[in-house]
Amino acid sequence: MWNLARVAASVLSRSRRFSTAIPGPCIVHKRGTDILHDPWFNKDTGFPLTERDRLGLRGLLPPRVISFEHQYARFMESFRSLEKNTEGQPNNVVSLAKWRILNRLHDRNETLYYRVLIDNIKDFAPIIYTPTVGLVCQNYSGLFRRPRGMYFSAKDKGEMMSMIYNWPAQEVDMIVLTDGSRILGLGDLGVQGIGIPIGKLDVYVAAAGINPQRILPVMLDVGTNNQKLLEDRLYLGLRQPRLEGEEYLSIVDEFMEAVHARWPKAIVQFEDFQMKWAFETLERYRKRFCMFNDDIQGTAGVALAGLLGTVRAQGLSLTDFADQKIVVVGAGSAGLGVLKMAVQASARMAGNNDAFARNKFFLLDKDGLITKERKNLDPAAAPFAKDPGDFMGLREGASLLEVVRKVKPNVLLGLSGVGGVFNEEVLKAMRESDSVKPAIFAMSNPTMNAECTAADAFKHAGENIVFASGSPFENVDLGNGKIGHANQANNMYLFPGIGLGTLLSGARFITDGMLQQAAECLASYMTDEEIQKGILYPSIDSIRDITAEVGAAVLRAAVEEDLAEGHGEVGPRDLKHMSKEETVEYVTRSMWFPVYSPLVHEK
């Protein structure tokens, strides 16, 4: 049998040339200022003298050669100086200033940018991703300086199959697609939603080591119903109402067919589509293309991992998850996605008893508890609607406070997008929970849309709770040396591993089984000691280690489901014979890492 680790390393050295300690040369077809203006090849003052001669750069740069380490240190010094100079200014101003300095580096020198990002992911993830990315999207037309990614609009109907070849990369592994219709909890931001795919793919590079030359952020501009944007003279998108119905779907169909024609193995992540299209497109494409919807499936996986963690925090085994009473506030794509995955897991642990599992979940929207008496009941929410009066007389439209008081849930989970909906009364009612360690998940993004803050949760619901949120909060000092841990239930714990594991498996579809394995892998990552302290998720600092474990779990699930076709020179038989440890090692070795590669000009 092959030495699989050696085979993986050999394949990697050929396919991802920047991953090795001594990088191989990179062939370029540019010289002079064209090199300096290309952020992928540009090294700023880091070009050695021999390379400057080779590439026609003599005289175009200051004479001193600055090492990569020195460039890195200079940037970090500039960033820390910015932090010091903006002390006391409004958070929005500071956040955008930090985003700008990182974005300027991204525009100029991608290798240095990604190295800075990888090494400082805990500090920089909130800038390139949630919560700052929401602010960036709101102001994107004014912030725009240079294009990044591709834009397909309603005006391009019939042209997408040829347009896709305008992208210069010969191979693309990962695409993140949005139509801008529901950006975080901010609503319809139209073409300005492109900031989400850009930020997500930066996380893919930093967390999963996806080669940045093989990623593609995409905006599908079908118009906007945001009147403020339509009247904004700086708005960069189509000035027309959103397409609807078959007209809308025909645009998405054409794009997906175009992508599949050029890059059959590319993975497409759908992001921030409004609920009706999020579910429609997921069901329409998931068995035809390699795709998933992070709002529905990624959020669900991270939430499920946290929910399983709360069971461990109560001193119970994971199989006791089937007995947990869970109130979910928010019947959008994210809330229903969490419900579906959690019910599947609960039913499996209850001996495939789906009816028993559903009975433990309570779904509310802006009109209160959803029951089968609801007029115009959304078909997506119908499977989770309660029979009126089947639990302590709760009626259609019962308020959140009434539901919490009567159900006494183990978990209160919010994905409503309504800031502060877990008010003081609701949080105090959670003190009567049947759980010895009740859990409160305020998962809506960005921060202003969180259902409650960590401080309010510990203050009103009690010090013995477990808390998680979608956006970051500071830990809470409970006094007497006790800390209330503010866990961030961040999708970045899962989607990079889902993408990387799927890519390396060569699977053409992403199944519920692969996603369940990702969630359960994350749930088991924490030690019992950490869980007992109320820590549900690991530190973002270890995101590459987490992604390697999650990616390996996804890959093994694909193998078990006989979906793995292999990647590069590692075939399905090789994957099948890998042990768990070898699989993790293979995934780890497959991660791209940024170092300057010698450049060799070729005409």
C-alpha cells in the first residue's frame, strides 16, 4: 500500500506550490510595472536584486531590499498605530478605518495580506467578516476603489456562458454567490452585498488554506427593492426592482449552468439570499451541483454543535439531546435550517422517532408561536407548526414570554434579526428552566441585531447559563473570579471545513450526512473541562486545526456514502484506505500557505 501521507505531500507540492518551506518557482508572463500592479505577484520592496534584473524592475523600486518578515512587522506597526490614533472614536469609524488599511494591503500584496490574516485571525476576522462586513456592505458604493470578483446582472441574460470565461483563472475551487437580497440582518443591499462573498472567501483562504488564485466571489445583481439605494447617486448596481418568479430563477439557472460548464468540480456556496429563494435554490440545485447554503446549513451545523455542547454542560450524554426542550425564535432561512438539522439529530438519537423529536421544538416568528392554525402558513415552517393546545394550552400566536414561562425550555435560541427581543422579562423567565444549566443563543448578526447581549443574559437569566451569539461579545466578569463566557457561534467554525473536505473528497454533491458529521466533529472538539466552564466553541486562533478536523470528518463522510471521487492524484481508493489520523494529516497538508515564491519570466 502507498505511504498515503507521502503521496499527499507529493501531490501537494505540485498542485499548491506555495505550501512548502522552499517554494518552487512561479512562471509569470509579465514584466516591469505590470508585475508591481498585480497583487498576486507583487512583493513591493521584497524583490531580490536578481529578480529585479530578471523582471525589469531595476529603478522602479527603492534600492533597499526589505525581507518578508520586515514588511510584515512594518504593516503590523502601522495597524497598531492606527488603533492607537483612533482611540475614543465611534466604533463604526474605527472599524471602517481598520477595514480600509487591510483592504489597501489586499489590493497591493496578496501574499503579505493573507499571511497577516492567518497569523492574526482572531483580531482580523471581525474586520473582514462579521460584524464589520455588514458596515462595509452598507457603505460599499462609497468605499469602492477597484473591482474584486465577478458581477452577473439581469442585463446579462443569455451571455453568462461566455462571460464566465472572462475570469482569468484557469481553475476555480470555491465560489461564494449572493444576490444581496438579505445581507446579514440588514435586508436588501443590492449589489453592495458583494462584500459578503469577498469576506467569506478571505476566511476560506485563512481558515481552510484554499488557494486564493482559485476562489471567485460573485454578485448576482437582479435589481433591488431598497428605495434608498435606487435614489443613491453613488449606487453601483442595476436601478430597477428585483426580478421575481421564473424570471429570477432563469438568471440563477443560467449562472449555475455556466459555472458547471467551465469548472465542473467547483463548489458554490450560496450566501444571504432572502428566505424564499434560499430554500428554493437549495432544493433546486443540491442534487445537480456541488453546492450548499451557509445561512441554512452552515448556521444549522454551528448551532447544532453548540446545542450538543449544552447537553454535555449539563453533565448528560449526547443521546440525551433528544429530551431537550428548545424554543427557536425566527422562522427565516437560518432558523428553519437550525430546526431541520436539530430535529434530524434528535430523531436519530431517539431511535429515528421523528414525531417525538419534533414535539420538543417550539418555533416562533414576529406573530408569536406558529401552530397549524396559522393563516397562510409558510410551507417551509409547516413541518414544525404545533397542534393547538398540545402543550399546556399554548395557542396560536402565543408570545415569547408566555412560551418560555410555560415550556421552561432547556435552550432559547434566536435567529430573528430583531435586536433585544430577548428582553429582561424573557431572560428572567429562563431562570425557571427545567435545565440545571439553561442555554441562551442570541445568534443574529450583526451585533446590533443580536437578540440580547452577553452582559444582559448573565445579569437577568443568571450566572449559571451557557451563552452563545452570532457576533462577538466580551466575556462577562461575574465577580469572585468567575467569568461568564460569551461564545461566538460563528459559521467560520464550519463552512471552511465543509468546503475543503468536499473539495478534497471530490464529491459532486454535499449531503445532510456530510453536514451532520461536520457539526458533530465540532461538538466533540472541546474537552469536558472546557464545556463545564461554559466554553462551547474553541478559540478562533486555532481555526486551521479546527478546519482540518472538520474537513477530515466531511471527507470521511463522503467516503462512507460512496460519493468520494478523489482530488488531484489522490484517488477514491487512496481516500478509502486512509485512517482518521492520515485523513486529518492529508487535509492539513493540502492547505495553501503564503510565502514569496521566486518569479521567472516567460514570454
